[in-house]
Amino acid sequence: MTLPVPVDVAGLVVRVLRPQLAARPEPVVSGIRVSTRVGHGRDGGPPSLPWLLVAEDGHTWRWPAVQRVVVRLTCWHRSEHAAKAAVGLALALLCAPNPAPGVISAAPVTGPLGGLDPHTDQPLATAAAAVRARTPTRP
């Protein structure tokens, strides 16, 4: 018997946010790239702006097949205001009721908090959400 493999929750969040952000009319998310990697731009920063990074900051597993993951959303943008607006919209979409199959719920933990990337000097903002996701019981 093969045991179920935990869902990659960061990847799940990317799959949730990509189409939702692409469908939004707000100019602040026009052309935004959503990824689990930053890229290989200048000083290790994103290769283009705006860029939304989805990363896991903490992870627990409870049987039957429910994971709780603290997901960090970091957005690099052309201004701190735009970064905060974009990451705030992404957080709201993720935390909306029934955001996508596989996501049981999501609740904000922090954010949006603005600042400058110390490596690239690009404006950025970050937020975090606690995401509960269901792992399939069959591999």
C-alpha cells in the first residue's frame, strides 16, 4: 500500500492565485507573475515586476490528511503602495470563502507590510495567511 503524499501547499496557492489575479481589472495586478521562486534577476531578485512570491513559513500535518501551512506572500512592484495593494488583493482572494478545490480555508496572519528589498532596493510588501489544505487519501 502506498501512503498519500502531502499536497505542495505553496504550489496549490500559486495555482489558486494565478488565474484569479489574471482575471482582476485592477491595474496594480496587471501582468503580475505568481511563482514559488524569485527568479534570477539582479542580486537574486525577480526578473520582472510585478512579481508575487509564494513561500511556506510553517507546516503541520494532522491525520486525516489535513495540512496547516503558514504561507508568506511577497510582492515586488514599482512602488511600495502598489506592492501593498497587490499583496493585499492576493491575500483577500486567498482568504475568501471557498477559494479553490483542495483549500479548506485560509485566514490572514499578517500584512500587508511594505518596505524595500535589502538586496535589490526594489519596493516590496509581504503578508501571511494560515492555509488549511486537504491531502487526497489516495496517491
